[in-house]
Amino acid sequence: MITWPYVGGRPHGRRRLAWLLIGLWISLHATAAHADSVVLIVSASSPIQKLRSADLRKLFMGFDVIDGDVPLRAVRNRSDPRLDEIFLQNIVDLSELVYERELLARKLQNAASLPAEYRDEPLLLDAVARDPRAVSFAWSKSALTRSDIRVLRTLWHD
């Protein structure tokens, strides 16, 4: 009688199957733990209801963007290198070098205001929560824990 699984003339024991299932379970949960999304955030008291992708890009490029009668203010989240990559690829669609050059050129030509930058996410979330003109981005798991922050939309997801 041949029992399953049967490989190479020797039946595998239940122990090997158990380890295989444990490994599969760990790898699935590790992937789920790293899955997250990047969301566009504003203060809960902000009048901003939506922001087009083109306006978002302009805002982070140093251009003046006005929503209704509210001049918006870009706040860049530099708290995580992965978040920085997502910002460059999905929001401004430029490399870091080109983005920095464009910002500097705008600053020198038009005295444009550069986006505020925060390297500490809790400080960034506090700043956005206090300023109804501020527009930023953050990991959804951080933004959704705050009642004083409102998510406008998802910008990127795993």
C-alpha cells in the first residue's frame, strides 16, 4: 500500500507536512503584515473634499494651488525611505535629483514656497491635524488611528 505523499521510495512523515504548513502560514502572515497603503491626508477640520492628481503634483512642486478660496500647503512626509520612493514615483513622478532641482529652480525664479518636511511621522500628523490648509500623505495604518486626520483617498497600495 502506498500512502500520500510518496516521493523517492519513502513516505514522508506527518512531521514534514506539519513543518511545510507552518512555513506556509508564516510566509502568508509576514506578507500581510507588510501590506499597507499610502493615503492622502488633511486635517479633520479642513474644507478640502477632494484633490485631483494634477493639483497634488503641482502643490508638491511648489506651485500655488487653491481649493475654493483656501490656499493649500504641501507637507512632505520623509519619515520612511519606502514612503519617499512612493512619493517620488506616484505623486511627483520624478527622480529625487530631478525633483530637488525643480524645487530649487522654482524657489529661485518665483520665490515659491517649498513644501514643509517632517522626518518624524507623529510630528507630521500633529502638524497636519492643526492646519486645515495642510495636505500630506502617510501610511494608512498610521492615519486611520487618528480622529483629527481625514483620509481623502488612497494614493498607493501593496
